[in-house]
Amino acid sequence: MDHFIEEGGQLVETRTAFCEYGGFCRDHAWLFHRRAALMLTGVPVAKMYEALLRQDIARLERIERALAQSQGRRPARTLLERRGCPACEGTTERLALKARGLVAALKEGDVRKSYRESDGLCVEHLDTVGSDALGTDASVAAFLIGEHRRRLQELQARLAAYDRTRDYRFAAERTEADANAWTDVVRSYVGDQFSAADDL
């Protein structure tokens, strides 16, 4: 992991492979984050996840266009095509039931408002809920796509500000939110390091 931190953020091949897998599972994502923090740099984390953000925003935009033109046809099977983490396979059935319940709840305006005001779902759980929505309710799928794309674009802007303010000329402009962007992007992809989902 230390070698990955030293080289991974700079090598195009490494970033490409990282994006093809959809990033690390939660445990390895937080190991990556911890090792980078011990080396006193968030740059490798920011670089790798910035590439993943670009890929996922483009995919969501493609699916959104296809969904608008689908006229009842299902344009995609999943929102973010992740390769599953073996550690998560044991929870698949329970997550599918919970996803179905959330899709049903997201048909209501008050629930959508609460979702917008929340931290949302990590991409693993978003993909589970989004898959159900794509198959059962296009309006919920469109809501999830638009909302998640907005969150990704905000993170992308914060990572850009983080990168810019590493330059001493702009360091005074750095906000606390921008300084934490490299941690928040990992959280957005894999959830918190120690999550309530561990108890499921």
C-alpha cells in the first residue's frame, strides 16, 4: 500500500485499474487513507478518487440521457458498475430488501427532501438501491442519479480547491471543507470507516 501511495497517484495505468474496479472496498479504502495520512499527504487519495469521480459523473450523465429517452425501457442494469467486494457478499440479500423499501419510500416528496438534506448513500449502497429503482421506478432512478451527480460534482470542486490551495500562493484561501475533501471523497465511496452496516 505504501508503494501504491508513492506511485499510484501519478501512474496512469494504476489510476485506470483503480477506476475499472470502482475503487477499493471500504477496508482497503480506509487503509489507503490511513497510510497516506501517516505519510502526511492526501495527494494520492485525491488523485485516485478524482479520476474515479470523473468516470462516475460521465457514466451517470450517460444513463440519465438514456433514461430520459428510454420510454419505459431499462437503459442500464446498475448506476455505477462496481465489481463486488467479497466481504460484502454476505449482506447482499438483506441489502436488496432494504433497497426495495427505500425505493418505495423515495416516491414521496418528504422522503426525497430528507434524503437531499442527509449525507446520502455510499456508492455501494447507492448501486443496490439504484439497481432496484432502474428496474421498478424510473422517477426514483432519475432522482437518485441527479442527486448523486450533484454530490459528486461538489466533491470534484472541493478536490480541485484542495489541490489548488496546496500551492503556497493560495494556501490562505483553503477552507476546512476543502482541506477535508480527500477524506470526504473516500467516505462518499465506501462509507465511514466504522459504519452501522458492520452490525448487519
